[in-house]
Amino acid sequence: FPAAKQEHLRLAGFWKPLRGDAKVRRTNNENHATQVFQRTVAVYESLSSDFPASVGFQNDLAAAYYAYSAWQMESGFQQENATKLQEGFEISKKAIDIWERLFREYPEQPDHAENLIESLGNASFWYRVTGRTEQERAMIDRSLQ
């Protein structure tokens, strides 16, 4: 519904990233799950592009990247698939970059800081368990700035 611009804006900021004890749930159809994540990211990329002034859609896009990256990293680690794990790190960087920008531009909104710290912590964890201590340290240092 391309003409429904105001209705689209009402959805901005709806999605919240994973928190606390949330775990990636395994499925028997990983290809389907990956397609769902890719489609979700594509929707939020489109919405954030169509509504660049909407902080909510920027946050939602970062949340979509974060969820997809968590899926990729968990799957890559469990399957010992270095390519999938690396893709997860690359996707995670997109979420981190968006939340870092939102935190700088809107420091009065604590959700941006919380989301940034959550995503840096998640990336740090995966760098540590995969033996990438230099990258882990960089994520920790970034979270302390």
C-alpha cells in the first residue's frame, strides 16, 4: 500500500531487539528462516529509506539487523560454518553503526544507548567464543566510550 504513508509511520519504532535470556530457536528449515530474516530486513530497509526522518524506522532497521545477525552467528557457530558466522558479524556491524549514530544524535533517548550496548555485548560474546580476542576487545572498548 504505497499510498498509505501515514499508516506506515504509525509502525515506526514498533520492533524491539532481543533482550536478556532470549535465545535463537532452532528450526528444521534453516533456509526458510534465513529468507524470513532477509525479507524482514528488506522491509525495514525500504521503510527507513522511504522515511529517513523517522527515528523509529531507523531503530527498527537496526533491530532487524540485530536479530538476523544473532541468528547467523548462532547458526554458524553450531554448524561450525565460518562463512555464516562471518556474515553474522557483518550484519551485526550494520546494527551497531545505526545505534551508534542514533545514540549520538539522540542522547536523551536511553533506548538507543541500551540497544547499542546490547549489540556490542552480543558481538563481543561471539568474538570471544570464536577466539577473536582483538575484535572482542574492540567491541568492549567501543561500549565503554
